[in-house]
Amino acid sequence: MAEEKKGFFRRLADGLTKTRNNIVSGMDAIFSGFSDIDDDFYDEIEEILVMGDIGINATTAIIENLKKKVKEQHIKKPEECKQLLINSIKEQMQVGDTAYEFEHRTSVVLVIGVNGVGKTTSVGKLAGKLKDQGRKVIVGAADTFRAAAGEQLAEWANRAGVELIRGSEGADPASVVYDAVCAAKARKADVLLIDTAGRLHNKKNLMEELKKINRIIEREYPEAYRETLVVLDGTTGQNALEQARQFGEAADLTGIILTKLDGTAKGGIAVAIQSELNVPVKYIGVGEHIDDLQKFDADAFVNALFLSDDV
Ligand SMILES: Nc1nc2c(ncn2[C@@H]2O[C@H](COP(=O)(O)OP(=O)(O)OP(=O)(O)O)[C@@H](O)[C@H]2O)c(=O)[nH]1
Ligand SMILES: [Mg+2]
């Protein structure tokens, strides 16, 4: 377990190298370049955070928190602010205790997002993880729009050793969801994971389809604990925020899966998303292997962002 964790942290730290270089080199210059903690010092930190895609909301909150701590602890030297700053960012990113409750309940997890962000891959990885934890998992392939989508999910389901419910190409996604819910109830599954299409004929269709899927689940499976995860591609920076906002209008988002953090300079978006939308990042993806999807750990993430060379 400790080994596995270390392995993932290494991959996370390696994946975030570009993001770290973006943020940390500027930070270190500020901490060593300033002799006093003054407005200019805070302005420079603010600029680096915003440039690092951390977002205005989160940056403002982080700076306020830093100022408060500096005052309370009578800090005088800029370099002493580094750890305080790291702690402020960690505090911004804590995920609540109930974030993963669905893993222990009879639940339906709906996975949504635009095309190509990593929905199917994430559903496959999650199925494997939950199965390993001894949960009975069923996967529903509600992406009937793209010909290869069902096949791709079938491979993941096969690898994970879980049952897949799918419809024929072009079938009504809501009818696949209906069938999947029936199967989950009949087989007494613990978790039903539903993969959805990232693209339909147009965006309005996509959102309407999601609402329809939601109505089916509510009607047919009201006793199930609900989780709706929007998948966002970490390389798309601020666009990811906009996507999450749009999906938030069609569904009650309960969490975010942030993928492709390996090799992006925009990893700071994880901080922005959480504070701008008030929806927690629950999983992060740092590669295409099954082990490359992990629960979000604020401490590990922020350490990887700032301190990789020290660990
Ligand atoms: N590097 C990297 N690649 C990823 C990650 N997650 C997914 N991918 C890759 O991104 C590509 C798209 O992933 P899919 O899971 O097919 O995305 P999708 O959202 O289901 O796409 P559509 O079904 O077309 O909407 C695949 O090549 C995945 O292997 C990640 O965390 N890191
Ligand atoms: Mg897909």
C-alpha cells in the first residue's frame, strides 16, 4: 500500500513537472528576491498563482489566508511564507469526508463530459478499482452514439472482470440506462457505473439526453445513492471550467474527475475548479494505465506541485 502510494506520488510529481516549473520557479524568485512582506510581495505571488491557472477566486482566498497567517504568527521574512502559502493552498483543496461515500453504498455513478476527456477510460479504471475492493460492479454503456465506444468499454469491463450492459449502436441511451438499472437491481450490484456520450448531434441534445437519463435513474432506482462525476481534461485549462459550468446546468454535479494531468503546464486548474464551482475534484488521472487514476489527495497534490525535489 505504501509502495503503491509512493509510486503514484512519483507519477503525479513527474506528471506535474511542467506545472511545477511554471509556478515554483517564479515563487522561489519572489521568496528570495523580496526582503520585506509588503503589497508588492503579495501582488507578485498573486500574479504567479493566476498565471499558474489557479484562478482568481482561489488566488484571492489563498492570499487572504496567507495575510491572516502572516499577521497572526508575526512572520517577518518572505521566505517563511513559502510553507504558509503551501498550507493555504492545501486548505483550499480539502475534500470532505463524505466524498467517497458512494463506494460503500448501493449507488449509481453517472460519468459525463465532452468528447475525448477520458470518460470511458475513467469508468474502466473505476470499475477495476471498485471490483478490487470487493464491490459488485455493473457498467452501463450509454454512449451508443459513437460506433467504437461500446467496444472500448467492453474491453475495460472484460479487463476489470465486471458485467457490461450495452445497447446496439444508435440505440436510445436512456433505454440502455433502463436496462442497466434493471440488471443492477436484479443482480444486487453495489455500484452501477454509467458511461455516456461526449457528443451528440448538438450540445442541446447532449444536455437533454443527460436529463432524460437522470429522470430514468430517479424513477427506476430512487433508493440508490447518486453520484454524478464530470470528467475534465486538465490540459484544457480554463475551458475545463466552462465545460463544468455547462454540465452543472444539466445535472447535479457531485464531483470532478480531472484527467491528463501528466505533462500539462495547467495543473493549477485543479485548484481553480474546486473553488470556482464549489465541486470537489475527487479523482485525478495522470496516465493511461489502470493505476493512473487515483483519489484526489490535497496534501499529495500540493506537495507534488511545490516540493517534488525535496521528497
Ligand atoms: N495521458 C493521459 N491520457 C488519458 C488520461 N485519461 C484518458 N486518457 C486518454 O484520452 C483518450 C480519450 O479517452 P476516452 O476515455 O476514450 O475519452 P471519452 O471521454 O470517453 O471520449 P468520447 O467517448 O469520445 O467522448 C484515450 O486515448 C485515453 O487513453 C490521462 O489521465 N492521461
Ligand atoms: Mg467514451
